[in-house]
Amino acid sequence: MRLPDEFVLPRHGHSTLSDLLPAIGAHLGVTGCLDDALGLPSTSRYVVLLVDGLGHHLLRGSLRHAGYFSELFGDTMTLTSGVPSTTATSLTCLGTGLEPGQHGMAGYSFLDPTGSHAMNALTWEGGPPDPVAFQPRQTMFERAAAAGVEVSAVGPARFETSGLTTAALRGPDFRAADESAHADRIEVAVEASRLGERSLVYVYERSLDHTGHGKGVASRQWLETLGAVDSFASELREALDDEVCLLVTGDHGMLDVPPERHVLVEDHPALLRGVELFAGEGRLRQLWVADAGGPGPERVARRWALELGERAHVVTRDEAVADGWFGRVDDRVRSRFGDVLVAMRQDWAVMSRALERELSLVGQHGSLTEQEMMVPLLVDHPASW
């Protein structure tokens, strides 16, 4: 099915978040990492700063508020997130080096492996008790550590044993640091970068995403937060040794959705006919339907497409898989993706009064627009200047 012009698909194997750590691994001697698809500087030490919510389009339009990032932006590469363009999926793409269809982290919320209810991948509410069994593929951090690389992660202590961390990002020596204490985080990251003969450090920064959801990406507060993140990155670079290559990227972009662009499913009762589970993000809803093995998905998809018109691009799972939304799809995880997928266009979102907290979100993401899918890859390696 032809995609809307404003949509982009992940470029798996070429320039997605899934390709970043394998590219680093090619320089660090990680088994199985033979090629650097991204053309990164070659060194023995890398620090990856993942800024949650840092979209390429957002940064490009706000460079005057981000002096350090603006210095690097002229030479920036762009990566695509996974589908859905959301944190749980993208962090798992980054951590495993795999497409969503391989790792099976199918969004913010989706059908759990038992097939009985929706699980929340961020909080792990409703998730299985063993995250490793849920996502058993070896992470890139585990592979790097097995190759003798000193691998560290810097983040809030509460993330160390979370379900998402265990499933997607396990393997590093986790170094807890207060996210409000920039100097402490920088000190921890610098110390980790100097360990051993080869090192890889992952630093997670979440404040930009938090502000975008609460205040919107067009807000003064979002620009102020971007400035603070830019300062943190600049100070981190200044403290790192010149041989260390600093890579800054995001997990998704974001756009503002005004309340008048909410499509409330309760106001369109025909939409939920035949739908057994309503999950996903406002920008990319996933539906599990009755008679999923028969004509159910096609009937529901047709009904949603007629009701939403130009506001959405509606496909069945089979169509999405055939078009490459999730990369190669393992049969083990196929059912975690909705029978029907509703990718919103422009600044529309499908919401439900039953999900009250989501109604307050200003900035949203999850769909396949360039604003949501494209993230920057900023590279700073003084030793190669």
C-alpha cells in the first residue's frame, strides 16, 4: 500500500538506530560486527548520549537555542527510529541492534505474550515476570562486553533493574547518577570512558521528552530544556579525553497535538466494533480484533479508514509487514503487533477517555511522519580533526 508523502520507512541496515551500536562494534572488534554502515570515526572509546525526544526536524528549527549542537549540525547524519517511533521500541532497537520485528518491543503498549491483555513497555505494568525470556536476543552491550570492551551505562538508579532495561539494554556496568546533577553525571561518564583498552559508555537524558509531552515542542519551556541539554552535552565533551568519540542522537521526534485534533473513540462507536484490544500510542494505535485469522482485520481496517479519511493511514498487520514497517519479522513476536495499525497524519491523534492521562499530552509521537521518525546523529571526535 502506498505510503502518504509525509511518511518515511526505517532504512534498516543502512541508517537506523539499530545500526548505531553495530557500527561502533565494527571499530571495537565486537564479534559479528564487520561493517560500519554509518562511517563513524575510528577510535577505541565511544560515548553515546541518547537524548529522549531529540528529533532531527525539531533540532534543525531550534539551533539558535543550542550553540554546541549547532556547531555539529552542519555535518550531522540522520537516522530513522523504529516503528512505532516511540521510546520503548527505539531503545530496544539501539540496545539490541535489531529491527522491531526481531526484538518484539512493539510500542508503548501492546499485546503481552500470553495474548490476554495489554502490557506497558515503559513501566512494565502487565509485562511478563522474566524480561530476558520476553526479549532473549543478546544485546549489543552484552556482545561488546564478551569481546573485552569495558561497557558502562549512566542513568537514574531506578532504571537499573527495570523491565525495559533488562529486556533491551542489559549488559553494561550500570553506574547510577542523579539526572539533576550534571557535574556528577559527567564525572561518572568520563571515568567510565577511561576504563580498559576499549570502552563504550551509554548515557540517557530524558528531560527534553518530558518537557515536550507536558508543555509542547513549540513552548518556551521546551526551548529552555533544549538549551540545558545542549549545555550538558557541551560540558560532557569538554571533560572527555580527545580520543573519545561522542555521539549524540535521539530516539524519536515529536509534534504538538492540540485538543481539537483528538479523535475520541467514544464519540465514534463504530470504530470499536469488532475490536478486542485498543493499545499503542495516540499517533499510532494498534488494534487486536475478533476473527483475526479470518476477514476481521480487513473489515476493521476498512471501517477505520472510512471513518478517519485523510486523518490517518490505516493498514492491516500483514500489509505493514509486507511494506517493511518493522523490518524482518520473527514469527515468535508477530502477534505483538496489532492486527490493524492506525498511523495518524498531520497533527491528529486517536485518543480515549478511558486513557485519561494520555489526554493531557501536548507533544506526541509514534507515527511515521518525518518529524517523528528522523533523529540526528551528531559526531564529535577531536582526535580526528
